[in-house]
Amino acid sequence: MNQFKRQQGFKRNQGFTLAELLISLAILGVIATFTIPKILTSSANGQNTAIAKEVASMISAGFSTYTLNNGVANTVKPGDLTQYFNYVSTTTSGTLSAATSGQALQTCSAVLPCMTLHNGGVLQWDTAQTFNGTTTTHAVTFNLDPDGTGAQGRITFWQFANGRFTTGGQLAGITPQSSAITLTTTTTDPSYLANWN
């Protein structure tokens, strides 16, 4: 009988008190407060980087295809390459990308059309821009807003007429021609793309 009572008492001592449970929940809440935003930011950064890399490949592939079909000259415009891009729609009016800290795209217009991509990004280019100058040193640009809201920063891609492709943040001192450029560009990559290549 005493052994049975001891076993029952032993079992009763196995549980947690209400205070212990509340303290544990409070600790978990504090941990979640600090970790969940980082996880969400990391996920968003990973998605934006993936979109940027996909668009970079698309622009390079479009340039290669255009060059194979037509050759390349200093009169080639960014719009000549867009026929080889994978996109959902284009527009020449309105704003697809909200203005955030000057890092969003400009308002879409006939001169600065916007292209909505299948991955959710928005690409913009200048219809008046050309490779200009020489085909080995000059480039055309495309501005990408990876999430379509302007909140994640704009990425400027430079496609050189000699086949070289880079971002504004990776120009390494080279200054492409700018006399015909009205599209606002940036030479600072967003932090999630700083070491993309």
C-alpha cells in the first residue's frame, strides 16, 4: 500500500506548474520576436537574389540571341533585346513600382516602358538609349525592381556590346556612356546582391 502511494506521489511530481509553463512561454516569445523577422528577411532576400540572377541570365541570353541573329552595332537599343525576354506584360503608363527612398523605378512611359516579369519583378529600360560609342566599352542598362514594390531596392544591370554583363555595383571603375541615358541608374547594389557573382 505504501509503495502504491509513493508511486502516485512520484507521478504527481512529474508535471510542470503553471508558473513554469508561463515562464517557458515567455522565453519562447522573446526568442521568436528576435528570430522570426530575421528568417522572413532572409527568405525575402533569397527570393530577390534568385529573381535578380534569373533576370541577369535572361538579359544575357537575349543579347546573345540578338547578336547571333542580327550582329551587334552601336545603334542597338535595350528594346531590341526585349523580344527575347520572358515576360507577362508591358506598359507605358502608370507606376508599377512604388517610389521608396529613390530606389524604385521611374514612372512608366513611352520613353521608359515597364515590363512585368513572370517571377513578379518589374524591368524598365530607356527606349532612347543605345550602345553608342564603341562596341567594346559601351553598354545599355536595365533597371530591375525584384519584388515590384520598390521596397527592396533597384538593381541596375549593364549589358556591354562586347558581351560583358554586370551590375551597377560591380562596374569596377568602368563608366559606360551616359549621353543618351535618361533612365535613372544606380551604382550601388542592394545588400542582398552585393556578392551575387
